[in-house]
Amino acid sequence: MFDIEPQQQERPRFAKRGNYVRVYDPIKTANYKKELRLIGAKFAKDMLNFDEKAPIRLEVTFYRQEPKAMPKWQKRLVKAQRWFPVTKPDLSNYIKAFEDGLNGILWHDDNQIVDIEAKKRYGVPRIEVELIELEQGSKDDRIKIHDGG
């Protein structure tokens, strides 16, 4: 579990200096990724390191704070896991920042992630994560292909 409030990947910023254009993350996103890397490094010590060619399944749930003005009936539905945060930021933007922030820490590169199960929920702000190394086939595996006929 990452005891950190989820942050979405914000649009990159651009700075032009002469003929050179520098692309960078906004401060809020950059700080979030730094904090993710620090937390991730602590977890990486206790984990088996994935081979750089290993396919990985990522299961992640992003918990965000309930709005202060939420009515009691909605809060009861949140506790029953029947009321969901259908507001911005988008789940995909949470995933992108999370993947980028942990490149080189929990996996070599986010291209290793081949399966994702992701959720956005209300609760105490945190990120719950499970990583599963998938078995990669080899040329010696015999698979019978049917042509449907």
C-alpha cells in the first residue's frame, strides 16, 4: 500500500529557450512522482525484482477523499461500495502518473505491464497495489491452432 494521495498525470509544460524546447512535468505531478519513487524504493527492497523482459499484471486501486459536501445517503452508499467517484481526474490519468513514477523502481519499464485491473474509489487517500509476474511462453510451447472449420 502506498500511503499517498493519488495524483493524475497533468499535461506537460513547455519552455522555449532559443531554438531549444524543454518539456517537463508540472510541479505537482513532478513532486508526486518523486514521492512515489521514494515509497516504491522501500517496497522494492522487500520484493523479488522482475526480469526486464517479464510480463507483469498490475492491480491497482486509487482511493480519493470523499467530497466534504457529500450527503449522508451517498456516504452510506460509499461504505457499501455502491457509490463511485465519477468525476475528474480520469482513472487513466492516475494510472499514467503511477506507471511513469515507478519506472525503474518496481519494474524496469512500464512496457512490461501487459494486464491492468484499475479502480478509482472513495476512502482514506492511498493507493493499493498488487504486481503479478505472468508466465511468458516460449517457442517450445506447443499450441494447437484451429482454423474454425
